[in-house]
Amino acid sequence: MEQLKTIGRELAMGSQGGFGQSKEFLDLVKSIGEARSKAEEDRIVLREIESLKRRIVEPGIPKRKMKEYIIRLVYVEMLGHDASFGYIHAVKMTHDDNLVLKRTGYLAVTLFLNEDHDLIILIVNTIQKDLKSDNYLIVCAALNAVCKLINEETIPAVLPQVVELLGHSKEAVRKKAIMALHRFYHKSPSSVSHLLSNFRKKLCDSDPGVMGATLCPLFDLITNDANSYKDLVVSFVSILKQVAEHRLPKAYDYHQLPAPFIQIRLLKILALLGSGDKQASEHMYTVVGDIFRKCDSSSNIGNAVLYECICCVSSIHLNPKLLEAAADVIARFLKSDSHNLKYMGIDALGRLIKLSPEIAEQHQLAVIDCLEDPDDTLKRKTFELLYKMTKSSNVEVIVDRMIDYMISINDNHYKTEIASRCVELAEQFAPSNHWFIQTMNKVFEHAGDLVNIKVAHNLMRLIAEGFGEDDDTADSQLRSSAVESYLHIIGEPKLPSVFLQVICWVLGEYGTADGKFSASYITGKLCDVAESYSSDETVKGYAVTALMKIYAFEIAAGRKLDILPECQSLIEELSASHSTDLQQRAYELQAVIGLDVRAIGSIMPSDASCEDIEVDKSLSFLNGYVEKSLEKGAQPYIPENERFGMVNISNFRNQDQLEVTSHGLRFEAYELPKPSVQSRTPPISVASSTELVPVPEPSYYRETPQTAPVPSSSDTGPSGLKLRLDGVQKKWGRPTYSSSSASTSNSSSLKVVNGATQVDGVSSGNSKTHETSYDSRRPQVEISEEKQKLAASLFGGSSKTERRSSTGHKVAKASSHASEKLHTSKSTTIYSTDNAVEKPNLVQPPPDLLDLGEPIVASSAPSVDPFRQLEGLLDSAQDPGTFGGTKAPDFMALYAETPAGGRSAGVAPPLSLNRDGDNLIPGLSNASSNTVHGGTTVTNPSQISKGPNVKEALEKDALVRQMGVTPSGQNPNLFKDLFG
Amino acid sequence: MIRFILLQNRQGKTRLAKYYVPLEDSEKHKVEYEVHRLVVNRDSKFTNFVEFRTHKVIYRRYAGLFFSLCVDITDNELAYLECIHLFVEILDHFFSNVCELDLVFNFHKVYLILDEFILAGELQETSKRAIIERMGELEKLELKSQAILSAKLTRRTVESRSQFRLPSPSLSPLVAA
């Protein structure tokens, strides 16, 4: 018995019906198949790896054995373990002369290596040699490897040979050569740009397989540039016609349908070519109509072709008859029980709905069914359809549905997507302000931090600007309904940060505007927020600023300020905060409260968030002051580059350049402080600065209006008080320049702050405080150059900002569609100011740090985030530009060149293209007759047994049992036929 | 374009994996894990399509095996569903009544078949007969070369043992020690 088993096993392994590998390997596969846990499987594989490592380096391994080792390596790698120790052996195997070994080697390297692996260089040579081989099977194997392993750099090494193989006598080689070229085109379009005409030629290959393969690269080419291929429309239509009329060899039939995969590809191409081209479309109507009629709708593949027909019809120039046929098919899809067909139906409906919205009406119920289906894929497809058919009449229902669904899912990726769709629809079609606010609340509440911060800014802007109508009452209604709903929501636990920011901003800006709620009520709520989200600094920052606004409005309105004890303690707590930003805000708040009505009115005008900010770049308001000082004998100001005649530096400091550079990160170190500066520092500054600190000065304010009517107001901020004398003394020496510029920077930032970006902006004030107090302690101003840069960048930033934001406003008024665009510009505004404002912080580090020199300061100071965001924003804003500007022309040039060249070359005059089309018919039919003949003679290997063959299955089962591989309990289906 | 093809059983064991886009190893494991999780618990009545990151996975179950194709979002789902079926039909003819075990033990041949069917992420040949014929040729060649190889092997071992025996074309030498 035992003996019999052994014999059986040996037989099994020996015969090709068996598995042709050693017992050892079979055992490995078996034990892994039976492994009960992942850990056990891993142990087995690790053991296998150890043994392979040892054995594969043994000298004199028989080749057959080596082949098995390589296959075992593939197996190990497939199971997710690292087999890199054996890659080199696989590479070596590709060098072998024996075809089978070579193929195994190629198979292994294509599975092991990526195109940028170091070992590729060792294979390229072999590939080159093999591409020239007489044996077409070797060429095929090499081409398989080419498709996977050749990267952009190595394309030139094999390109000539691959092109040559397009004319090979074996169709299998031609086909693979086409695919390889297609692959090259993907990798680097320019490398094959001169060869594109080959694809056209190969379309008329005598072998339908080659023709089918050629459709892949042509599809890509036409996707990129349909116009250069319009001449092929006739050819494609005639091919499709022949295919549909069953003139290809029977071997291409699939489920009784003639070459359906080729039909689908052709339909895709026609859809591209006919899009927006009436003339081209007219060629297609007949053939597409024929396919609609002929196609068998009982099989999956038939429906796949029908679906592709619908896509084609929806893309090409409208034809009512075809549209009708398409609508019929859609009706059939939607009525079907198969979820797959329903899915396709919904998708197709989404395509046709643009052309004739009434089609959807008859399918309402089917669509609703799909929407309520438990299958997520179908549901999402349906939401996509709904998204496409949203109008102002149905927006409420659709968005409600979407939100319900959004609440129910956990998939963050899709949640984000559907949230942004809700927002988009709500902005576009909102029937009422109240609804809009409610909807946005829900979106924020449930999708919370997944919502893009842009959306939040957008919402703030919308609330601030209203819906673009000039109806003020509507706007204020919108605001009060927002305030009301936020006060309602604010008590709920665990609100997302983004939402809280919006809430705080709106409450700060409009909380007391309609007089419904008292300041103390709202400030109380804001304090609650700041306390319960104490770990979120951004929210706290928003809350404090909102408090400041409310107090400011109260004072401006002449009401008595009533600061709640909890607010008081919050402010005190924050003024000792570790976050400099929060500290600044707290100090600012305290300073603002101490000011009089007039001052506050100009720092914090109520409801001025939408007003543009004028920045006086030349500091003209100081002119009077300057003149006065000059009369008193002060030194006139000398621009820095004149003071140090260094060319490169002065170049760098050039104002214009700075405007450009200020937006990006700086990679150069700041210059070291000039020793000369210290010696030049006027001694007076010491005296003046000591004076500076404690002055609580309304006097300054009274003074300034005459000299500086507009922007001075900003200087009244907490910092402004201390700035005054600072300005006087330093205006004339080097240091002055810096501080005066800083003060203006302050003005711009503060004002912008009043706009959409309260948080980001306010920080400047406090930094100022620090700066000045620091100055007072240390009179030498070593960093003044840096400040100068800051000032310059600040101005650059703010002036630019203005332009942008004002255009932005226009856009907003013009259409809400453009809101996205506006948004980018708006947020650029935000960040560029932010950017500018951040910079004063550079000046802030404790004195001892300064001694280390500027570079350190520079690198440590900017809080990276806003910069990065700024970059991102700029990028995205530029994106469309780069697309249109660089890419498109590139492609155009590519195509414009080649076909023209091809035609005028003389070898293939324009006529030949048409001729090609005609040739196709005899060529193809020829091929078909040939293959039919061949088919009858060479059917041996492929003699096909249909249906489950019991005898064979039993035999196999017995054989496997003999080998000792028993089906494990874990996987009872192991032996079941896949079709069973 | 096809991004990758996965054959997995119900336990999530990978029976075959072929990637047409370069991915890091760790990324591959993640993908295999995620795809398995996506498809394994779906109701048989549900659609055979699932969104997967920015692509979609078309899957089909045969006995205990899941065949999953990851394709672009714009691709025709039904066509790829049938493409899976065509692949299984080819396997079925090649192995005559294919079962999971055939694929487990002959995964390298499955790879070769796949290479004749799909190349660089596109269907290169849709004729079942053409593929089966090509594989038949390769099989024959393999047999022949194995015979040659093993003959060489026998001769060498024979020589090393300095015994005299004719190189035998019989099957027994194919069985490894």
C-alpha cells in the first residue's frame, strides 16, 4: 500500500498533469495552505527563506533545481515576504540560453523588480540581445520584460529594436511590440513622438489581435489630441462595422458576441472623436444604431457593449433616434434585477441627463430604489446622479439625503467628498438663508474636521457679504439667523474645530449686531468655548478675538462695559499662555478695552469685515512729522543700499525683488549684523525708549489725525502708544526705519484682521509690544536689516493682497460659481498678510539668542504652517495656468509635427490614409479566412471540453490525495471547480 | 488601464498578484489587505464594483477565490467584469476544469497566461484560442527542455558516479531527490 502510494506520487510529479515540482516545494505550498494563522504562515515562510538563502548560493546547482528555487522565491515574495537576496539569481537566469529557464528568469524579474531598481542595468543588455533572437518565443519573453522594466532612461536602448519588431512575421511579437511602444508613450511621450505614425499603420495589420492591441495606444493619443486623428474616423467606423457584422474570426467571439472587447474600445475612441464634431458624428450614427439593434442584451458582455454605445451617444453630436435607443436601454438596465445593470443604468442616466433632463423623470422610482439600496456602490453612484440633476427646486431634498448618508458612513475619503458636494450645492442653489445656515451647520457638525478649511472661510465670507444681493435686510436676517443657530449649537459637546472657528468669528462679528442678545450673554458663551476646548489654540484664538470685537463694539456704542469674571480670568490666563499668539491676543484685548470711544471706532469699526483696506505704502501720514524733525536738525533718511554700497546686497534688497521673494520661503541666511550699526546707534534712543514704556497716551491720538488722517488709526493699538517716540528717534537713524515700517505693518495687518482673518492678523500687535519693550532694554538694533526686509515684504504682501481681494470681491458679486476661485484669492490674501505679519515675530527672540546671529533666528522663527499653506495656495492658483500654458502647447507641438511629417514624407501621401481604410476590408476578411482554416487544423491543444468534466475532476482529486495533499478544513473549496 | 490584478481566497491569502503600476512592497500589502476586506463580505446580490481610493475594483468570485481587478474610474465596469470571466475561462481550458489547487501549485504558469492576456495594464489579446495555442506551444517546449535538462543532469550524475547507464528519457529522473 505504502509502496503504491509512493509510485503514484512519483508518477504525479513526473507527469505534466502533475505539478512538475519537487516534493519539497509541494510540501511547502501545502503547509502554507494548511497554516491556521498568519503567524504560522509567516514562520513557515521565514524558514523557507532561510533554507533558500543557504541553498541558492551553493555551487553547482543543477539548472532545473535553480529554476525551482527561483519559482519558490516568487512564491515567497507573493506571500508578502522579502526575497531580495535572490533577485540577482533571477537576473542571472535571464542570461541562460535555455528558453524555459530564460522565460522563468524574465517572469521572476518582472515580478520582483520595479523599473528603477539597480539591477535593471544588468538586464537591459540581455533584453537587447533577446529582442534580436530568431526564436520568437524568446523575443516575446523579452518584450514582456520591456513592458515592465524599461524606464524613461533606458527607452533609447531598446527603442530601435522594438520598432523593428513591429514588422515581425509573428503576430504575437507585433502585438507585444505595440504594447511596449504604448508603454513607452506612457513613460515619456517625447521618446516615441516620432513613431506615432506606426500606430496608424498597425491599425491595418492583417491580424485582428494586433489591430485590437493598437487601439490601446490610439485611444490614449486621441484622448490627448482628437483633432489630429479626425481623418481616422472613417477607418474606425468601417472596422467597427465589420466587427459588428461578424467578419472577424470566430476565435474572437465571446459569448456569441463578435469581438466585444474590440467593439468597446472602438466605441470609446469614436466617442472621443465625435465629441463636439457634427461631421464626424454623422459617420457614426448608422453603425452605433446597428449595434444598438443587434446587441444581445441578455449577457453581461452584450450590456457592456450597449453601455459603451450610450456613452458614445452622449458624447457625440446629438442624434434623436440614437438618444431614444439609448433611453430604451437605460430603462431596461434600471428595470433589471441585477445590481450591476442598475449601476450601469444609473451611470448612463447621469450621462444622458445633460442632453435631455426629461429622461430621468420616468425613472424616478427606480432611482429612489437605488438610493435606498443597501449596496454602497450603487448608492454612491445614485448620489452622483442626484448631484448632477440638482436644481433649486430639489436641492433641499437632495442635500438632506446626502447629509443623512454622510452621517451614516465611516469612510473618511468619501465623507469628505460628499461634504464638499453638499456645500457646493447649498451655495449654488440655497432656497433661503435660513436653510443654508442650517445645512452648513449640519455639514460642519458631522463631517467636522474633514471639511476643507476653505469651506469655513467661504462660509464666513458669505455671512459677511450676504448672497450678493444689495438687500441689506436680507443680509442682516442671514446674520441673525446664523447667530441664533450658533448660540443654539454652541452648547453641544465635541464640535469640530473648524466649525467652532466659524462660530466664534460670527458671534464676534455679529453677535450683538441686532441687539437681540446681550454682550454678556455672548461673551459668556465665548468663554465657555475657550474653556471647554482649552487644548485647541486656534479656537481659543478665535474666541479671544471675538471677545475683543464684542467689547470694542460695546464701547463704540457707548454702553457700559461689563466684563464677566470668567472672561477676566480667561484673559489673565491667556496673557500668561505658552502660546505667543494667544498671549498677544490677550494683551491686545486688554489694551483695546482701555481705549476711548473714538480710538475704538477706528480700530474696530463694526460690520467692516468686507471693507477693503487702504495701505499707505509711502507712510505719507508721517511727512509732516518728518519735516518738523528735519527742521529741528535731524538727519535725513538714507536708504540702506546707499549706506552700504554693496552691489549684491543692494540688488537683493531691491524693493521689487523683495515683493516677489517675500511670498516664498527664504533659503539664504540673513546677513550678519553690521558692526558699524552699533557704533552709529544714536545714544538718544536709550533715553527715549525708557520714556516709552509706561505712557498711556490719549494725547498721541489727538495729535495724529492732522498728520495722518487715514491709516494712523491702527497705531492707536496697544503698540501704537509706545511707538510714538520710538518713531521720532529712530526715523532718522537706521533703527527708526525699522520701527516705523513695523508700525505700518501693524496698521495693515490690523485692518485686514477686521476682514476675514481675525486670527492671523492680530498677532502683530503684541509682537510689537515685545519688540518695543525689547528695544527699550537693548538700544542697539542689530537686526534692523532684517526688519527692513520684513517691512518690504509686508508692503509687497499687503499691496498685492489688496489688488487680489478687490478683484475677488467683484468675482463674488458676479457669480457664486466662481466662489472657489475667489476663495483662493481671498485666502492668498489671508496668508500673505499672515505671512507678512508673522515676520515681526522674527524680531522677538530673547536677547541671548540674537547673539548667535540672524540665520538661526530666521530659520526658527516663522511658524511653518502659514508659509506652507501659502505655497500650496499659490500653487493651486497657478495650476490652470500651467496646464494651459505649458502642457497643452507641448502636446500640440508633438502632434502637429508628426502626422504632418508622416504625410508629407512622400512614402505615405495623404491618400494612403484613406487607402488604408479601404485596405482594411480585404485585409481583415483575408485574415479571417486564414484563421478559420488554421482553426480547424490546429485545434488539438485547445480542444475545449465544455462544462465540468467529472472524470477529470475525480482523477485530479485522486492524484492530489495520493500526493498527500488533503483538503484542509479551513478551505473546503480548494477542490471545488471554480465554475462549480 | 488595469492597475493590478489580485487573486485571493476567502481568508485573504494571495494566490496571485500582478501590479502594472510601481508600488512599494508595504503599499502592496496594504492594498491586498484592503481589497480583501472590501470584497469579502459583500452580498452576492450587490454590484461587483467597489470604489477603492481613487480607482475602482471590479471583482468576481469563483468558488472560494476572488478575482479582483483595479481599474480607472472611467473604465467600463461590465467589460472588465467579463474580462475576469474570460481569464477564468482560459484558465479553465488550460487546466481543464480549473480548481483553486491548480492555481496554487501552478501560479507561475498562471503568470505566464496572464502575460499573454494582459500586457502593461491593457488587454492585449481577447481571443481565447490564440492564448491557449500560445500556452500549448510553451508547454510543449517546456516538456522538451525539461527532458533535455534532466538528461544532462542524469548524465552528469552518472558520470560523477562513474557508472554506466544510458541517459533515460523516462519520467522518473524528474522527481527530485
